[in-house]
Amino acid sequence: MPEFILLISEQEIKKQLKKIGQKISIDYKDKDLVLIGVLKGSFVFMADLTRQISIDHEIDFLGASSYKGTASTGQIVFTKKPDLELENRDVLLVEDIMDTGNTLLKITEFIKKSNPKSIKICALIDKHERREVKIDVDYSCFSLEKGFIVGYGLDYDEKYRNLPAIYDLKL
Ligand code: 5GP
Ligand code: MG
Ligand code: MG
């Protein structure tokens, strides 16, 4: 039986998202903000984050997949492209977790082709141990050294996305 160890509670997530939402609202006050959520892992985070941002903004999603089980395949497949026009707009990528950094690097390169005015990254979790590329998270909600986490949108083989908090999964 897999074991779930509570890492971040619903209350902690809520409190931190309120802070990050306020910061984004201030930083993007005079900008043309478009949130782009990276599917599927960001869908719960995105839904909560957008409601903590008080300025007008638009949302879109892009589908990118890199994982099978707990080991990175090193391959990124785009399964959905954003629908909105991004030229000259201020894009904030919303990602569940940055691990090696390869996914966000490739997504950033891909979005740059649409000529946005700016691209920044907001990640629910910034996980450090396995970082392979030099890429910064502009808005990081939580930092983690290592581990494999599930819940709050994050899966293990497509399961456990529905858990309301964030858990360390021990198989
Ligand atoms: P990266 O390209 O940065 O190595 O990995 C990015 C993607 O791998 C994340 O967006 C996420 O979907 C998945 N991933 C990385 N670490 C974890 C983890 O601890 N738990 C889960 N569920 N997914 C992870
Ligand atoms: Mg992801
Ligand atoms: Mg996944």
C-alpha cells in the first residue's frame, strides 16, 4: 500500500496563494496579464490562483507532458497549444512543480515564438535537488529539496490529483 505523508496542508496552501496573488496583482497592475496553466498538473492551482488575483487578466492552458511514473523520460510532448493571441502581452506560466527545469525551459522557448512582451514563471513547488538547467522561478509558492509529491492537482500515474492537500508519496 502506498503511504501518504502530509507535507503542506490546505490552510497553508490557501494562505500562501493569497500572498502570491496579491504580489502578482501589484506587479502586473499596469500590464496585460495572461496566465497560462500547464496541463494537467496545474489545474487545481490555477483555479485557486486566478481567484486570488484582483486585477483583470485572462487565462489559457497549454498541454505538456514529460513524465511516466516517477522517472522523467526527458521528452516533452505538446498536447495543447494556447488559444489566446500572446503577441505583446505579459505571460505568466503557471506550473505545478519545477523539478529538472527541462519542461519549463522548453515551454518558455515555445511561448517566445508568439512574441509576448514578457514571460515569467509561477510554480506551486520549486523542487531543487534535480535541477539540470539554469532557470528561475519568479513566483514560487513552496520550496522543496526532494521527494515525489501528489495531491492538489499532482498525480502519480494519473491518480491522487483530487487530494486536497500536498503529500509526499512513499510507494
Ligand atoms: P521537469 O521537466 O522540471 O523535470 O518536470 C516537470 C514536470 O514533472 C512537472 O511539471 C510535473 O508534472 C512532473 N513532476 C516533477 N516532480 C514531480 C513530483 O514530485 N510529483 C509529481 N506528481 N509530478 C512531478
Ligand atoms: Mg507539470
Ligand atoms: Mg504528472
